[in-house]
Amino acid sequence: MSEMIYDIGEMLDSLGLTTSAIRWKQILDDPELGNFTAQQLFREVITPQYVEAMNKQYETNLKFSRLMEKSARIENLKTGNGRKYNDETVQQILTFHFIDTGLNIGIYGKTGAGKSYFTSALCNEACRLNYRCQFRDYCDMMDELLRLSRDDMTKYIKKLKYYARLRILFIDDFCISRYSEDGIKILYHLLKSRADLRNPRCSIPSMNPANGASGSAMTRGVSGSSTESGGVSLLDSPLRLSSCEVVAYDRLVCTVTLGSAQTRGLSL
């Protein structure tokens, strides 16, 4: 019997479950071993290996995301340090239920309102939850797609599909620069291709309304073109974040306004 017990550690090690094997050997020396149920014993052995795997996956996801502000944390998205949130509504967003319905979120606010930090914290948490996502600067992404569309159509289509298949696409400083009609078409095709996929995809842009006369028109145009009536539909239950406002549009745009900036004349 003793041999069989120690064989388990060797088998775990042979399967590459080294952390579980180490924990198994530790448990064998635990005087409380006889008090473990089978379920408790299994959990004790497998949990350290699982945590280690999830931490490695998180680091891989974080590297893939290209997120710059890796220190941004959702724990800081609460009232304090000069910022005021409706904490209950923030917690609703942090459930990431919008991903299941393919609802996009737009984060609006004046310079210094905390848009980039808010978006970065969401991206960091999405990586922890094992979502395949990327954090891109709007101008860098658009310049890349425009260049490829002119120089190499095959690579352009491949890159467009690459962005379309990301589960979440975070776009910082959305519409901070004005682009030609070609650029507008590329942006529309990108968002449309993401919305058309069978599994829901979410895009989360952040922008300053001061830069965004074209941005407002863009989000209106994209969401309008994606509905049968050509109009904009509000969800039944829009959210409010105190000084931050959330307006939800038919599957394509949900906006969060940070700070004192107003959101296109819409009220909740």
C-alpha cells in the first residue's frame, strides 16, 4: 500500500505535474492526512498545479495583449483618490457579462479623466480571466491597416481577420486623429467584421470628446449601419456611473463617459 501511495507522486511527476507531485509528498507527511475526504485530498493536490498554470497563462495573455500600463488594476476602479464612481455599476461592468452578448463599450472623458487607466485595468483583468485580447493605440492600428491596404491587399485582409478574431479589442485614444474616407471604411469594416462573427467579440475604445466630433459621427454611423432600420437602439437598462455615464447601443456601442464630459446630448 505504501509503495502504491508513493507511486502516485512519481506518476504525477512523469505527467509533468511537478507542482502537484511536490504537494502530494507534502501531504503524505501531514499528520492530518487521515482526516481528508477523497474530494479534499484531490483538491489539495491539484490546486497548486492549477494556480501555477493560470498564472503562466495570465502572463502569456498579458504579453500578447501588448498592454503598456500593466500595473493598472480593477481594484482601483472605485471612489477615492480624487475620482468618484458609482461602485455598484462599475462592478456590473467588471463581471464581463457584456462579452457574452457581444456588446462593445466606449469610454469617453476629458484629458485626465482616467480613460486610459480604466481601459488598461479592464484589459489586465481580461487577461487574468483568460480572454484573448489586445490593447492598441488607435493611430498606430489605423496607420498599419491603411499602409497594408495600399501596399499588400493579402496582408491587409490577413491583418483585418487577425483583429476581427480577437475576443476583446481595446483601442486607446479612439478617433483622436481624422482619417480619409478610406480610413473610415477600414474602421467600419473592422468593427463590422467583429460584430458578424458567430462568437461574440467586443471592442472597447477610449476617446476625448474634444477630439471626437468625427468620433461621435463614427460611432453613430457604425451602429446605424449595423441595424436593419439604420438607426440607433438603446438597451432597455442603461447604466450610470455617477460622474461617469454609460449609454448602451444595440450590440455595437456602449459608452462610458468619465469626468464632467457630456455624451452626445443623451441623458439617462
